[in-house]
Amino acid sequence: MANKIPICPLMSAGNEINIVCAQENCAWYMKNYKTCSMYLIAHNAVLDIKAKQEKNTPQ
């Protein structure tokens, strides 16, 4: 499997050209998870939405 070049979601937003992630040189980079905190925030938001939908779904 080829290595993917990580893209910065913050710097790339609204640009036609993707900006490469600065990784450990970025304040948003989570070394423990080896990913951008923006991805973790988005992932947690999706899990929260799914949990709320399941709670409100009539059975």
C-alpha cells in the first residue's frame, strides 16, 4: 500500500490546492494518534450524532 501524503484540513479549506500537513510542526497535530485533531473532533462529532439519533429513534 502506498503512503498517502497527509492533507491539512484547516489550511486546505476553501483552496483549490491541497496543503500538505506539517504534522509535528503544527499545533493541531496529535502525536499520540499521529493525526490532526480536526479529524478527531469530526470523528467524535459523528459518533455523538449517531448516538443521539439512536436515542431518538422510536422502536
